[in-house]
Amino acid sequence: MEKIIVYTDGGSRNNPGEAGIGVIAYAGDDKLFELSEYLGIQTNNYAEYMGVIRALECLMQRGLHKSSIEIRMDSKLVVEQVQGNWKVKEPSLRPLVARARELASQYEDITFVHIPREKNTEADTLANRAMDSI
């Protein structure tokens, strides 16, 4: 199977506020799955992390952990913290970082890539749909 590209996004209105995530995964031109999930009242960074965590869980549930995976997101903070390049200063994020790293470690070939917000519109739309669902 070709590389699986996964776009994730998380958002929070008024930070903290109504929060949601959007995830969409592709293998070539084929959409594998998409997810739009409401998270309640949370911070933006919490939502960004939950987007990654839910994406990794969904891939695992589909038995795709042996595939080549590229996670693309517009949160540089999450990309750098998951990869261990930046310290996690916010105590409330530490369990989320640990969970994301634990899940990522179960994949044979996984990379995290920071992309500009304008390249992440589909996941952003799904996250906004989740926030609008309440």
C-alpha cells in the first residue's frame, strides 16, 4: 500500500471554549476515513493533540500500523513536542504528549509534518463542523 497521508486539526472557540477535531486520511486519491468529533470545553492545544491521538487510534483500529504514515498538521507546537524537539512546559499537555508518543511508537514508519494552515482546510472544516454541532 502507498503512503497514507493524514491531515489533523483541532480548534477551540475562545480558547478555552467549545472544541473539536477533524481528521481525514488518504492513500493516494482514495479517502480512507474522516472524523469530526466534539470535545466539549477545552483549549486549542488540547484539541490539536486529540486530533493526532484520534487519528493514530483510527489507523491502528484499521490495522494500518505497518503502513508508511505521514501526519500533517498546522500546529508546529504539537509536531515539535511529539518529536521531542521542544519541551512540554504546560503540565496539562504532558499526558497527551505521552499518549501521542506511545501510539506513534507502535507504528513502523511514521512522520509528523508541519504544514501551513491553508494546506489543512479539509481537517479544519471537519473540526469546525464538530464545534458547530452543539
